[in-house]
Amino acid sequence: MTVVADGWYLIKTVPDLFRNEPINVGVMVTIDGEVGSRFFAQDERGRIDGRRLPRTFPPLSTYREWVSYFSRVASEDGLEERLQRLAERPREMVVERRGGFAGDTVSGTPQQRADALFAALVDDDRMTDIPTVDASVDDLFRRLDATIDRDVDVRVRDKGGIPTTVHFRYRHTGNHVTLMDRVHLGGGERRVSQAVNDLLFRIRLAEKSAKVRDFLVMHDEIRDSQMEHEVERIERYANVVDVTSNDPAQDVAAKLGVGLVTAGDSHRLLND
């Protein structure tokens, strides 16, 4: 039987490990072996809506993995030891044990308590208002006279020949397929480098296995030489567009070979 100490935990993301300015993103509650949790951008079914993630957050796939990890280990033996090991190394996600429920600060089931603590500690509205690369991309896509698919899984084979799936945020299918993604160039060099490594790994697999030849990557402002270097790495494998340029929609339209909607036309929305 699994035994987990009663109490609650505050989960934070650290966008820049050097500045060390954590942002509250989630809560876990454990009572008598039962677990309740809630994380930013998570719906009632536990799914993460990547469109709501601020650009300072980890990449969507990374954030989903962390949320899944925390939710799983909360009900397993050795939770405290696992969290202690996490605390020993700088990471983009951290957990703080905040104690028990003396004085009944909140009450109810573990999930009800998690919801109440989340409402009190996670500034949901403030984070939602932060402009994101995804929001900029969605805006420019609405100006395209084209249909853009979203959240695309591509079947590939890894280096060992084992079938697997890689994910891209967007796809345009015209005379040929163009797979698209975005990269946020803020939040620290290590985080950006990891995001670019992941992106290039997916591109290489899709190019080799799925025979896709065209890729387009959108990014935000290049702030320093290191970020310029990361963009140059991407340019070896894909077309790139800066979403903070004067007319990124025109740039994307030119690369996809499509037109722009004219004033008064209804905007074409992204496919679900």
C-alpha cells in the first residue's frame, strides 16, 4: 500500500535560472493516499492547452511531461526523496512542500483543496495576458488565404528503425506539405538550446522517415548573439520567420506560396 505524507506542494517554473525568479504554476495536495492537483493551462480533463502558455514557459512538450511526472509521483512511495533530488540541481520546474492543513485554511477533498489553493496562489489572468509566440503566430495565420492544421503528429522511425511519432504545431498542405513550429528565444540560453535541439531532432526524423522536405520555424525577437546562433542553426534545416518583423504574415505567405486575405474578408481560423 502506498503511503504518502498528507500536505500540499507548490509547483513553480523558473524561466531564467540565472535570474532565479520563479512563477507559481501548479498545486498538488495529498490526503490519506488520495491526490488532487491543478496546473496552469490545464482543463478539467487534465489536458494542457499549449495556446495558453506564456512564452516564458518551458516548451509545450516539456511542460506536459513535467505535469505528468508530478501527477504520477504524488501518489507513489518516496515522494519526499524524489523532490529532494529535484531540489539538488537547478531546473526549470521546482516543487516546494508547504506543509499540512492546520487550522483548516482550506477544506474538502484533495481536488477541492487543490483548486482553492490554485485560485489563491497562481495568477492565472496575469499569465494569460502575457503575449506569446503562439498568439503572434495565430494572428498572422488569420491573415493567410490558406488552411493551417494545428497539433500535427507525424509517424516516423527512430535511428533504430522503431516506429514512433513526432509532433509539430502546424502544417500547411498545398502542392506539398510544410511542417511548422515556433521557438521562443527568451528564458535563458540553456532552455533555448534544448528547445532548438528538440526541434532539429524532430525535423531530421520527419525529413528522413516521412519524406517531408519543407519546414518553417517562427521565432520572436533575437536579443543577443547566442540567440542569433540558435536561429542560424535552425536555418540549416528550415525557413525561418521573425514574428516581430514589420510584416511576418507577408513573410510566411511568401514562403508557403499563398496569398493574404483582403480587408473585409472573414479570417480563416486554424483547424482544431
